[in-house]
Amino acid sequence: MHALATARRAPETDFRLQGPDASARNFQDSEWQKSVTDEHIEKIIKYGGAAVGKSPMMPANPDLSAKDEVAKALRVHIRELSNS
Ligand code: HEM
């Protein structure tokens, strides 16, 4: 088994224990890629899951709120991961 799969975390900080909807996204999934806008991706990166009605396990990055170019670069990277 992979080491990451056995890592122990407190239940409240382990998104694997928060139910199926709290799993982190598979960014390779082209269906997911098509379903979200660039604006949505940049917003969740800056303000976290709770700000866009998603899991609060996706943390906010307040230091990026005034750094559009960094959020954009992360979004471009996520788009490049698509398998289509
Ligand atoms: C540079 C770091 C990160 C980036 C760029 C990033 C980006 C994203 C994006 C674009 C989504 C898609 C949300 C959607 O489907 O609408 C997402 C979801 C998610 N992320 Fe992150 N993330 C980062 C770090 C983290 C960390 C550190 C965690 C927690 C350990 C995390 C947990 C999650 C979870 C649980 C979701 C699923 C939210 C949901 O569908 O309800 N992310 N992230």
C-alpha cells in the first residue's frame, strides 16, 4: 500500500473521511474540466471551497487575493493537467 494511504490525520482534517463529495478533484478528468470556468478555478484557489459552495477542506489562499497573476498561473497549470 502507498505510504500516503496509511498516513494518519485527525478525522476532522482528513478529507477522505468527510464523505464522497469531499474528495479532492481529479484534475485529469476532462468532464470536470469542461464543467468549470476559468473564473471558478481562480476563485476557489483564492477564496477556498466554502466560498464557492464546495468542500471547506479546499483551503483559501488569502495571500493570493491581490495576486491575480499567481492564481492565473495555477489555473493554467490545472488546465494543462486535463487528459483530453
Ligand atoms: C496550490 C494548491 C491547490 C490548488 C491550486 C487547488 C485547486 C483546487 C481546484 C481548482 C479545485 C476544484 C474545485 C471544483 O471542483 O470546483 C479543488 C478542489 C478541492 N481541493 Fe484543492 N487546491 C489546492 C490545495 C488543496 C489542499 C492543500 C487541500 C486539502 C488538503 C485541498 C482540498 C481540496 C478538496 C477537498 C477539493 C474538493 C472540493 C469539492 O469538490 O467540494 N486542495 N482544489
